[in-house]
Amino acid sequence: MPRSWEINAEWEYLDSGLPEERACFAALSIYAHAQCLTEGRDAWANRLRKAPYLSAYPFAEWLAWNWWRLRWEPRAPAPAWAFAHRTANIGGGYIWPDITVFSDGQRMGLIARGTPERPETPFRYLNNAAVAIPATEFETGVDEFVAQVLERLNAASIAESNLALIWREVQSERHDPGMSRRRTIEALLGCDPDDAAPETLERLLGDAESWGASAVEELAANAGCEGGGAAPPTAVELQDLARRLGFAGAWDEAVGLTSSLSPVDRARTPAWRLGARAARALRAQERLGSAPISDAVLAALSGTSADILKPNPSSGARFAFALKPTEWASRLVLRSRWNTGRRFELARLLGDRLLADPGDRLFPATRAYTYRQKLQRAFAAELLSPHESVAAMLDGDASEESQQDVACYFQVSDWTIRTLLVNNGILDRNDLDGEQFALAA
């Protein structure tokens, strides 16, 4: 199978700078799905180049230092997030490509942006691209590139570089299950190694025993998305919210898929495809046709009362969630104040219950951009507004006004309809900005 991405270094000569920088000076190119993300115009040579002259050493050092956050941290709005995820911030006096790298846990997003044209700039990057690659192949590509740089350093008799020290520690942590777990949670919280509040980290690791490891990762990712050092709610806080704001849910009466979906490789399958497929299977199983789903039917599918979907101006939850019954009753909590938002959140929780890990007892629907949250959103969108019906109603007119009419008919948001159209090829994916790509890819 062809490699989905690669970093290539063709070694060149540099006569000044630090020893590591000189030893690793190269024509450096990055490809993803055969697209060159580093192509640009060399003003001095007056020609296009796919591999600008850079030092591979600071790039490898940046990849190693930020490895855990690159591999696990989803896209987040916090201003400091970009320093760990945008290659343009590497520095060192070089003109780096503007490539944003982020993860949803299963897949990596790479968003390349062309750089502005300035008379004094000797190299201008040209390509704008948004691609997704399997996270495991991202790991392999980084491993091979860093190994290549370390070999180059050894050939230049530079053995104990800062890169070598950082990379040995990263490799050791990756092979230690306990430490790998800690580093992953730290990254999801938006923290560099050892920067997370110890009490928060220890609590989340402990909560994984009762809530489920995957559910705790979602709590951490949501806190990271919120930024500002926000800590995830404790188990006691969630149970208190469930008692005060939640609605009873008859877990055993909620709908289930009578036939399991065929397994897919999630690293190679966009979350929206899997979520939409599950929603179509549920609609067919329950003979829901293509019409809008009423509040009563949606609530019945979810094993709860339609009262949960009534507007609630006093909702105080940070995110929607469901608790599977243990010593307390099953409860569902919604965040949105409005009927349309509450319908979408309840559909997300239904999809999460159908598709999440069987050991989970907490089912959160958050603002984070993880694979699980994107899968929920896609399930809810397809369940509430089947794309074939949406396309038929639009009948070739995908104007904003027509999208709004369809959204009103199905009682979903305009954004839900637009994302459905992009995911199913009716609108160009380039119409989505970076944040929406993170949600939909």
C-alpha cells in the first residue's frame, strides 16, 4: 500500500550556523497523498521548487518535542495551541511552510496554507491543501525522519544532541503503557509533558477505572478545547449535574442495532462515513423512511421522555452526557437551551451509545474535535436529516437560502446541512474552513 505521507531530506552544504544545523542542511520536502505541501517559488532562482532549503535539525527537534501533542491533541481555539501544531512557528531564521498538524485520535489532519507574497521574501509557499492520514502512518513517518536526522548527526560525529536526548525519552514513554497513558491525557488537556496539574491528571487516570478510558479521554479533550486551564468535571460533579439537570433514561428500552455494522479501519475511514452509515442502518431498521423525526420518536429511540427536548433557558451543563446505570439511575443531560440544539445533542448521545466502547459508563457529547465526537455529529446529522432527502429537496439549488429552508424542515442547524452537503460531495470540501475541516474530516 502506498505511503500516505513522507518527509524527504536531500542533504546540502551550509558553511555557517550551529554544528547540528550545518550537518542537517537539506532540500526538504513534505508530501501527503501525492500532494507536495512544500512547493513554492524561489525568488532568487526564479523557479518553482518542491523542496526548499531548510535545516532538518530544528524541524526534527520540533516534531520530537511536540510529539505527544501532535499525535493526540485535537484542534483547539486557544492561541497558544498553534505553537505546538504549526510548522511556521519553528523559527531559527528559516522560512518554514505553514502546515498545521492535529489529531482526532485515529487520523491526522494536515492543513497547508500558501504564504503571502512579499518583495523581500526569497521563498513563497504556494499550495493550499487539507488532507487526512492515518495516525499510525504519521507515527511511522516521524520515526523514519527523526532516525534519518540522527544518522546524519552521527555521521558528523554529533552524538549527544538535544534531539537525541528528547527522542530517547519520547521513545521510552511510548513503550511504557502507564507513561504513555499519562502523556496522552496531558496532550488531550492541551499540556506539554509534565505541565498538567498533577491532581487533575491523577483524578482522570483514576476515573478511567469507573467511567472507561475512552470516556475520560473525551473529558480531557473537551477541557483542552475549552482552554484557559479548565479542568474536566469530577465524577461527583457529573453525578450531581445528572441528578439536578438530567432526565431519566430507560437504558434497556433505548433502541439498539439488531445487526452489527461490518468492521472498518477507523484510521482509514473518516468519522463522518461511519457515523452516517450507522444512522442509515438505524433508519432502515426502524422503518423511519426519509421524513423528519418527531421529538416523540427521537425520545423513544433514546429511551427517555420527549420532555427532555423542550427549550430550557436555564441549562447549566458544559456539555451533554448520558450515564449508564450502576448504583444510580440512568440519566441524560443536555447542554443546549433550544429545541433544535437539544434534538441534535440527544441524537449524538444515541449514536454514541450505539458506537462507543462497550465498557464505557459515561457517554459525553462535547465540543472537542476527536474522532468519537465527529462520529457522533455525523450520526446525528444523518439520522435527523438524511442526505438523500436533503439533496432531493434542494434539487440542485444549494444556495444559503435553500439550505436554511431544508434545515428548518428537518429541525437542524444550517451548519448541519452544509456539512452534510460537503461530506457527500454536493459542495466542495474546500468550502469548509480549517475548523470545520477538523470537525468533518
